[in-house]
Amino acid sequence: MIKPAMLKKGDKIAIVSLSWGGIGDENLIHKYYIAKDRLENEFGLEVVTMPNTLKGSKFIYEHPEARAQDLMDAFEDESIKGIFCAIGGDDTIRLLPYIDYEIIKNNPKVFMGYSDTTSNHFMMHKAGIVSFYGPSIMCEFGEYVKMFDYTRQAVENILFSDCKDYEIKSSEVWSNDFVSWKEENMNIAKKLIPEEHGYETLQGSGVITGQLLGGCIDAFPMIVGTEIWPTKEEWKDKILLLETSEEKPSPTLIMFYLRNLGAQGILNVIKGIVVGKPQDEEYYDEYKEVYRKVMKEFKCEDLPILYNVNIGHAYPTGILPLGTEVQIDFDDKKIHLIESPTKEPKLCQKKSM
């Protein structure tokens, strides 16, 4: 997989709306300005807002070709070093007819997002470039009052540094607080509570290494069967990343999704699974039982599964690079990046998230 150059202060990063266009709606655009200010003044980046990004949810929904054009133009622009997604949504898959994989392959750069951006990450995989499953503009960079420390450290240590041998630790705190996105709430910060579980090993043992591939399992039904869905051979020896959205799908739905992966033979060729913390810990124990049940059904009782990882819709969320080698120790419950997901590394302060 082709690695992008790491980010540095002064770099230009593009903001794109590839799914839902709410960042441009009158009642929500304040989230854009919070994020833009934070990116420029706290991370030292120059923000480039692509032409269609702020045209609002109605326009964005009606014009998938415009969304795709913003993405292609951002990749082709040599002055842009990173592309951050505004937010997820539910129809990124409609960009497929307009994607030029050669443009992506020939212009690798840091691409980041989560949730419905899962479809875009599979596009990046098809193009052969490393991508980053991590924070979005509206949710994390546009967080009221301040970014979560855990998320900020992930951005600094993974996108701006040589993070070879970097350990991704469980966050010591988490939040199930809800603060409505309204300008009058801009001074209200989410409350944090102590993390009681940390990483959990659901089954299996030992140490594995491999490339992470996956994302939000809610998006998988839209991707399966398309040109960006990997073949069984391409899934071989990968570590499957799975997390669930704010829709909080029922354990029965998760069972169906997992059975689909089993029916494709994917569960029998991957090395392991990493599962994100369910938002608000909804169905926390029920999901665990579903994973064990389906693994037993497909004779995968020894397939190692690490659970409750701070990724995707968890608060706070971190970053996991897709397409570079990671090491997971299921006995000590540790995740290490055994190679840097970016090139042209600089001296890195080896700090854990």
C-alpha cells in the first residue's frame, strides 16, 4: 500500500462533504467555523474548503457528482496534503460512478474520516493507498469548548509524527453525554467518566500482525457486491476493523452482518477482529455474545477478537490507519503500529494516546 506524506504545520488540508451536507446548513455552519479555527490555530494547518462543501444538505444530497468532484480535485491539487471529511451520513456509496482510482493512487495524501466514510476508505484501499479511520470535522474538530485530549493526541502523534512502534492505548475516560448541536450550547462541554473496561479480549490469544481493513459495519450492506468490496483473497491475513454507528444497530442486525462475512468465507481467512466501543455502551454485553455466537457458528472460536477500542463513534475516538502493519497482543491487550503509516517521517516523541 502507498503511504502519504505525514502532515506538518503550514500544510493545506481540504474539507470535503462526501455524504451528508449538514455542515453547510445555516443552523450547523457554526460547527465548521469552530473546526476551521481549531485546525488553523491549534494544529497550524491551512484549511481549504472545497467548492461544494458548504452548499448545504439539500444540494449535497442531490449532487453526488459534485461531492465526488471535490474529492478528485482535492487529490489532484498538489498543494493539498490532507483531506478531512466533514462528517458521515448514509449515501457516500453514490459517489462510486465518479471515482477515478488512478487519480487517488497517483496523488497519495492523508485521508481521514469515519462512519459512512467507510465507503471512501474502501475506495482508498482499491486505489492502493493507506487511509486513516479517525475524527471528522463536525464531530471531533468541531467539538464544543475543546477537543477531547485523547483525540487531539491521536492526531498529533499519528498524522504529524513517525509513529513506528507507537502504542495505541485505551482512553482512561469516555463519555455518553449528549449536547445538542445549537449555537447556544457552544459553551457546554461533554462530561467525561472513568473507563471501567479498557480493551477486552473476547476470544483467542497470542500476538498477530497484519493490515487493518474495515470500518463501520452499518455501511457494509451498501458496499458488499460493489467494485470496492475486497475479494476473499484480498481479505486473507487482514485484521478486520468493525464498529457501530449512532443508530446503535440491534444485536440481531449485527448477527446478520457477521453471518454475511462468515458466508463469504472472510471470517475464515482473516487473522483477527478489532471491535470499537459501542456508542454510549448501548448493547455492550449483547454485542459480545453475538460475536461469540457467530464465531462458533462458523467454527472460528479461536479467531482472536479485541473489544471496546476507542474508534469511530466512541467518545473520545482515536485513529487507526488502514493498510499498514499493526500488531495486536490479545494476552496483554495492546495495539502497536509496527510501521509508520506515513512516509518522510520526522523524529517522533513516542507517546501513547
